[in-house]
Amino acid sequence: VIEVTFAPSQHAMAIRLATADAPAGSVQAGVVVFDFASGPAQVTATQGIRPVEALVVAERTTSSILVGLNLEAAKVYSLTLTGVRNPGAPGRAYWTLSTFVPDRFHSEPDYADPAEGVEDEVVTWSQDENLRDRTQDL
């Protein structure tokens, strides 16, 4: 079980949690990396003590997970991840949290009643040009 607590500085519609075993810009050995794709990774979220029901897991890779949910500025959120495969070796893992908003070509998704293909849409606009916040090498 992994729990990440954060407070975005501005409104966002998605968050990507990424893991690496070396600080950004370093050569990565790829040994101490959590794997989000191999197991049945599940995500639950709370805002303060209230559960956030409206969320979608848009993408899972071997080193990151992208979750679509409506994030309000300066509110405290906790994401709990279960079913994540632990690294193959002990050591330090670094985390990067990035939040995103849709660009002007995409409407804000309704996570409470997601349309078919919403996951693909979130992946499409969750790119650096739509970045809101990034906290690196936690």
C-alpha cells in the first residue's frame, strides 16, 4: 500500500505519480522502481476525510500511474494505491507528482459519469504543455 498526500497550488483535472530510482537528470538503473502495470493496481482518493468517488485510472505503466480527478487548489488530497508491485531490490525511490488540466481543444471530463474513452482523452491532454504543478524527486 502506498499513500501520497498533497495539496495542489491550483485547480487541476489529473495527476500523474511517477517513480524512479535516481534524481531527475541522472542515469537511472531501473532497479528501485514501483511497477503500476504488472498487478491489479487500484486507486482510492480522499479530500480531507471525504472519499472522492469520481475518479478514473487513465493509464498505468511500469513506472507511473495517471489518475483523472477534479483537484481544487489548496485542498488536501490523499491517494491510496494498492496492488502495486514493489521494487526488485531495496533502496531509495524518488517520486514525481504532476498535475494537469485539459487544453482548449478538450472539455473537462465528468468523472462522476465518465463517457466511453475518457481514459484516452485524459492521456491525450496530460502532457507537459498542460502542466499545472510538478513536485520532483520526493
